Amino acid sequence: MSARILVVEDSRVMRQMVRTALEPDGYDLHEREDGRQALDAIPSVAPALVITDVNMPEMDGLSLVRAIRTLAPFRFVPVLVLTTESGDDMKRAGRAAGATGWIVKPFDPNQLREVVARVLRARAARR
Amino acid sequence: MIPDDLQQLFVEEATDLLRDFEEGVLELEQASDSVEALNRVFRAAHTLKGASGMLGFTDIARFTHFLETLLLRLRKRELTVSVGVVEYLLRASDLLRRLVDGAREGRAVPADDVADMEAAGRVYTRGATPPDAPGAAPAAEPALAEAGRETHYVVRFHPPDDLLLRGLDPLRLLDALESVGTLLEVEVDTSRLPALADMDPERTYFGFTCRLATARPVASIEACFDVVGGRDGARDRGHLAELVVDRGLG
């Protein structure tokens, strides 16, 4: 079964770019527009990986990461943060919230594919 | 070359975002202390920056980046929403609309128009630090690619498991790397994580794979790990981090 990935982005352009980058690798991609929608969807989608934007309406990406880390069955799900902010504060905040890693936008589609593959491999190895 | 459907998606989204931006500015004009209105304006500019940067519309990405700097000052209350600021943001919105129209029709807006608008706004951003260091240059950005003597490195770093017992924190080593360049990505390697029952809370099990962009020499990167020297510094350092010169983004 192909790995299920939940993509959380308010930008349609960005969601499409992520889809274009990852779809050829056969992932089962699910999309939500903000953190609140994503949090509601997680129990039914049961993603192997979450990729989230930071700046979104309703619930931002870092709040989403923190919320995921309190969800008993999903708290160890890797979360990659997709952000235009490459500053130290952002990274510290991401790390403190429990993000697995981050990818700076604009991203190189191949780089995204590699990171996703590596994170999913690392997860598989642990099981 | 951007596929037509993606370009159309961008124009649609940008049009929605510019409407949000303008409506937010008009709300601010009525209620200058409205946090909600300011967030709406900020988010519109921020999302537009992300999408335009992704598609290589660098003039839009750069100008929205500049606007973010201004809007951050409003957020931090270093700058107040004055008549002048509102008027400037509305003019900026008009320019963005022209830039988006240009993106749709494949014709460029004169660079001077953007430069002039930025210059006019600098009175509001003076002394401000930009919201973030410029991110990775998109592949289709020749100006940056040419100017950049920056090299991308992959640093694989699996600390010895007694690192904490030596009074060091692997996260501090990541901080050190951040001081050398821009960490584009950090991936945590959890493959050596033992079963919970076998875990010693005073030992480290994680490794890190970092992607670092820097114009500094390799020695500066290696210096980050010198701190781990200990009894056998040279061997330890080699053991600690593996440095791989990554391909550039071009």
C-alpha cells in the first residue's frame, strides 16, 4: 500500500506543486486547507507523514504540530514544515513544536521528493 | 516554462489574495487597531509571496517580501496604521495587480515601477529587519544563481551516544551550523532508536542530516564540530559528521 501523506496548505498553487512533485512516486495524497481541517481529518486519514505550511487561517502549522504531538495514536507521525521563513526563530519554533524537519519555499521538487522518501524510510526502519 | 493550468491557478489564487489584501487594508482604514484585518493583509501577502516564488515570478515574490517587512512592523507595533500607510498599501496592491496581470499575459512590468514603489515604502521599513533571510533561490532565478557563490552541503551528523554525558547537546551543534549558513533542511535519523525499555534517557540516539547553504569555507563547517573534540578530537570529528558537497539548485 502506498504511504498516505496529508498535505496542509492554504495556497492552491502550493498544494498543486506538492502534488505534482509527489504524485509520480505513487503516494496517496490527501489535502486540507488549514490546521483545524487537518486535525479533524487525521483520525480518518491516518497519515504516515504530514507536510504542513506554517501561516494559515484558523490554525497555523506550528499549532498543528503541537496538537498532533498530543494525539496518542498519531503523536509520532513525522511532520515536515513547509515554510518561506528560513530565519533562526522559525527553526527554533519549529523544533520546539515537535516538527520533524522543514523545507524552505520555494522548494526544489526533487529535494521535496528526497526528503519525503527519506523520512518515510526512517519511519519504516523504526517499526 | 510554467504549465498553462498552473499559471491559471496562480492567477486565480493571486486575484483572490489581492482582494483579501485590499479588503483587509480598507478594514484597517476603518479600524486601525484591528488585529484580524492586519492578519488578513499579512496572510494574503505571505501566501502570494510563497506561490509567486514557487513559480518563479520573482518580481512579485520580492515585492511581497518587502511588503511583509512593512506589515511585520505594524504587527509588532513599531509602526502605526496611518493615512499614509493605508494609502501606500493600496498603491502597492494596484502594483501587485499589474504584476499579476503581467504574469498572466506574459509581459513584464517595468522594473523601475517596482523599484520606485519599494523606494517609496522604505520610509516605513527603515531600521526594520526583514522577516527572514532570503530562502533558497528557485531554479529559474538566474540573477541569484549567478551571484551566489553559495554552495550546498549535506552534513550527516550522528553524535556519539555519550554526547549528553559530555555536557553537549546535539541541538546546540545544529545551532552552530545555523550560524555558518542557512540550514535549508534538517532530517532526523531515528534508525538507531532502541526499544523504549532499552532506552537510557542520558544517551543520544538521534542522527541528523542537514542541508546547509553557505558561501563560507568547509573549515567553518568543520569548526562547528570541533567542540566535540574530547580525548581523540580528530577521530571523533570524523565520526561525528560526514560532509557531502551537494549539487547546487541550478
